[in-house]
Amino acid sequence: MQSENPLIADFVKLLNSAAGTIAGMSREAAESAREKAKEAFGGLDFVSREEFDAVKAMAATAREEVEALKARIAALESANPAGGA
């Protein structure tokens, strides 16, 4: 049942307009926040998980090689007590 009162009809139109305006403002604020976040994080250097895992594996291999070389040097030094220098 619709009201014939023009005051109520105008009030309903005003509420509908306000709801549309608020929804538009909400979308605009979200887009603005997204853009600001892109600008803020755009200058930072992030690596992908794959790159991180690859470098981590390389570091582990390098550590193993260093330990093996340390053991080899220790064995050579113990075989030659004069030190060669």
C-alpha cells in the first residue's frame, strides 16, 4: 500500500539518494585505499616464495661446502705440522 503523502514520498527519495551516495563513497574510499597501498608497497622489493626457497637451498649448499673445506684444511694442516708457511 503506497502512501499518497508527498512529504513521505520525498523523504523516501531522499533516503534512497543518500544510500546510493554512501555506497558510492564507500567504493571510492576502497579504491583510494587500494591505490595508496599499491604506492606504499610498490617501492619495496619483495621476492616470491620460489626465489626465497632457491636462495635458501643455495645457502645451505654453500654452508655444507664450507664445512667440507674446513675439514679438508684441518686434515691437511694435521698432515703437515710445519704449516707450509
